[in-house]
Amino acid sequence: MRVLSTSLSSRLPSVVIADDSAVAREGLVAIIRRDLGYTVCGLATDERTTGELAEKHQPDLLVIEPFLGRHDGIFLLKQFAARFPQVRILAVSRQREDIYAERALRAGASG
């Protein structure tokens, strides 16, 4: 059997994780690597770093706490969805109210 060079279609999906909680970031990294096998290509703690990492790595997935930093989380999600339309956005929040999930989906999160 002849093995061909690795193509873009056979690479592992990549993810940038953005959360201002170190415990949440570490947990997400462990789950994503163990259960999904994704490549974690960046960790961010604020809006600016999240944008820089998304720009640099063009990940397949952005996992983001919508209440990151001092900005309104829904506004932040709208910005990233418009700026990186090819990136799937997963909003992960410790907020208990369903309204935040609904607002995140309307703002452009994929889930």
C-alpha cells in the first residue's frame, strides 16, 4: 500500500478556546483533546487575544465564553461571527438562564 502525503482534508480539526477562567480553559482543553481529538491551537483570556488567535490560526472551531472580559458577550459573538464566517462558534457559559443561550445562537453561535 502506498501512502500519499497528508492533505488538508486529513488534518485534525483545530480549535481556539477563549475563557477568562483558567479552570474552565484547562477543562475544555482536556475534554476537546480526549473526546474529540481536535488540535488546540490557541488559548485566550480576552477579546483581543481571541481575535488575534482566530486570525492567525483560522480554526475550525472557536469555543468561547460569551461573557469574556468587559464587553457584552452577545456583541462579542456577533463580531466574531461576522469577522470569521467560516469558523464554527460554540458558546460555553456558566450562566444558568436559557435566555443567554438563545441570544448567543441568534448572535451567530453554532451551539
